[in-house]
Amino acid sequence: RFKVNLKELPTPSLNAAFERIKPLVEKYSLSYFEASLLLALELFKETEVDCAVFEVGLGGRLDAVSALNHQVGVLTKVALDHRDVLGEALEEIAEEKVAAFRSCDFAVSAKNEPEVLSVLNSSFRGELYLYGPHFWADEVSYSLEGTRFYYYGQLPIELSTVGAHYAENAAV
């Protein structure tokens, strides 16, 4: 779950960082997700990263990651999964996810249904960049070795994952 410069961190580093945060985890009875966030923050501080990417888990509004102030929010394809937690309709699910953007200056969105984009446009006040009009994946091809595409029609990208949707996700 934790990578620096695209490399998994060694187990001894993870263990040492966890020992440093363990008193807080125990004192506040942190959930797995809250403890994972705290561990990531500790690891990224220790390794002095220039930029960190955090994936919001289920939803957004109540996810531990939403406690962070961040400059850029990314919205991948919104679907009707997790309806028992996020809401029955795409609009409700989008509202939960977009709520995590409250401190963002910029947002980037995958190709989404009009009702999702409507929520994003009405809720988010920063600069918004959409897959399609602002950036895209061209010449997408995939094989058992992975997926290839050109970002913005110019930059060649190779992924180890297989499927056209991975090109869109990577472009986002």
C-alpha cells in the first residue's frame, strides 16, 4: 500500500514507522484506515517525498484521507457500487465523493455520466479539468503484457495492467 518512487517500502521501515505511531493508534482506537493514513504520513515524512498521492477509500466525505488539505482532487468513474453506504443514485454517490474536494484548488475527472458532472460543477469551485476536452488517452492498445497509450496524444505511456479502462484511469 505504501510506495516511494514506485517502489514498495521495505518491511523493516514499515515496522519501525508503525512502532512510532502505535501509541496514537492505541490511544485513540484508530480504525485500520485511520491508522493506515497515519502510517503513510509518517513514512512520507521520513522519506521526505516532494509529492504524495492518497487514495480515498469508500466514498470521500467521511474517509480519513479527507482530513488532509490537498491541492488536487481526482474523481475516477463514478458507478453504482457501495449503494448501501454511499446512496442509491449516481448523484448521491457523487456528492459523497466530491465532498472530499473541499480544500482543493484543482479537480480532475474521468469521463462520467452527466448527473455526476452536474454535481461536480455545482459543488466544486476551483479549476476543473475533464477527460476528453482537457486531456485524453490516444491510440490505446493492450495485450497480455499490458496497456499502451499516448497521453494527450503525445506522451507514450506503458502500463502493466491490461484493459482500455486503465488507460483512462492513468490519464486521469
